Amino acid sequence: MTDVAVLDPAIGFVDEDIDPTIDLFDEIERLKVEKNAILLAHYYQEAAIQDIADYIGDSLGLAREASETDAEIIVFAGVHFMAESAKILNPEKKVILPDLNAGCSLADTCPPDAFEAFCDQYPDHTVITYVNSSAAVKALSDIICTSSSAAHIINQLPEDENIIFAPDRNLGEYLIKETGRDMVLWDGVCIVHETFSEKKLLRLQAQHPDAETLAHPECRDAVLRHADFVGSTSQIRRYAKTNGPAKFIVATEEGILHQMEKDQPGNTLIPAPPESGCNCSQCPHMRLNTIEKLYLCLKHEAPEITMDESLRTEALKPIERMLSMSEGVK
């Protein structure tokens, strides 16, 4: 029987002493088989979690995998909105997240009440919302998108269709240039991608003139204008694998470097510098998940993602539109 008494809601994760002699990797693998569980992990998770995951991907890949799995339990090593999306797609399955406090700075910039009031100002607009958003915001939207599918989805809409794009301002500005559409933007940003420094990037490029710069479209335009390639995490990974061995400056959360190093060991990967003195860029929310919390989460099947059924069904509609309109996108 699953014991969830050890989960203190005020803490947000199972807090229990772990026998230091246990091999956590072996135990996690054993529990996955025993419980018919699948472990989905985002590229921004720590290397240990990526190494034990059944599937690693960006938001679009993870949504597809969550919609197709036959597992009874989905363990989501990512952030809260990702686990919510998995639950929206799988109401009959148990979806668990190692730490409920693993939120998203971008999703937090878009409170549902304020977003609803914002959308009410533009009643004739189609609302396209980035997947980095809460279930409540998704429920207010017409179509969900990811960074890899956004332009593809926008280009399927009639040219005279008015569009609201939320919540990432930087991604929205990039998409306006890519698609030529004049969209109304919500003013939100990701704390990781917003912090990359144009000045430091230019200095780094001068030090490595033979390096190509790969950037995520959540970065500011001041950074994107100096990139040789702009794409989602999966697209950045694929570009470096296809075009290596070579030297690449990478402007996104540094967790992606783990898979990129394994893909093409001959590549030289240089993380782009943020404004701060640190030479790394890690999402503090993603990194709340640890291999220890993951083990306890699977052991106790907690914390579990739950939501009101009416909210789930409303949020499902725009996600299903995303999946159908994203066919063929990689």
C-alpha cells in the first residue's frame, strides 16, 4: 500500500531519510517495472535524472510521449506545468512530480485572472499560448504551442486572423519576425533566457571566431540577432549533432549540454554567459528535482498532480489542437 503520510504539503516533496547503502539507480529501475511507471524528463534536468529517464525531450516531445504512453504511472521530471499537461492528457493515469515547488518563472508571469482580463480586451483574437503556462491559462486559450511548433501553427492560420500570443514576450517578438504576423503579446519572460548577455556573448564570439552560436527563441532579440541558429532545445541538439564535430556557443539552459556531449563527443560546447558573474545558466525550478526526490516520489507515488475535471477538459482542447497542428514538426 502506498504511504503518502510522509508528504508534508507545506514542503512539496516526500521528505524521508534514505538508506545510504541503496543504489538509487537500481531501485528506481526496479520501481518503474514494479509499478508500470514511465519516467519522462526534460533536457534541463540534472544529468543523473536524464541518464535514468525512459524518454528525454523538449515540451513538444514530452507532450507527445505523455499522450501515447501505456504506463499506469507517469513520473514527470520537469516542472509543474509539464506534469499538469501530462495529467490533462491522461486523466485515468497517476501523474507524479518529485517536487511540487518545481514551478516556472515564465508561467508565473501570467496569472489566470489577469490573463483573462487581458484577453477580454481583444475579443476577436485567437489566443495562442506557449506551453509554459498553467492549466488555468491553457483553459483560456484556443491553441497551445511549443517553441518548436509555434511558427508552424501560426502559419496555418488565415493571414487576416488576429492573434494574441502569450506569455513569452521574447518568443513572441521572434515569431512576429519569423511569420510576418502582427500579434498582441503578453509581457512575460523566462528568467534563464532573459539573462543572457549580449555584451558577453560578443566577447565570447570574438574569443572563438570559429564557433557557431545556437540560441533558444526565448532569448532577447539582442542575443538572437548574433545567433547562427535559433531553435528549440531539441532543434539545437539536432543541429549540433548533424553539423559536428565543431565548436558551438549554446544560449539556453545548460542541462541540454549533457545530451549534446553524448550525441557528438567531438563537439566543443561553450555555454553562453549570463549577465551575472556565473558562467552557467541553470533553471532553479528545474533543479529542485533530484535523484533522491525522484526515488522517494516513485516509492510513495507522491506528490500527485490532481485537478478539477472541468478545468482539465477545457485545457485539453487547445492541447489537442497543438498536437494535431504540430504533425511533422521535429
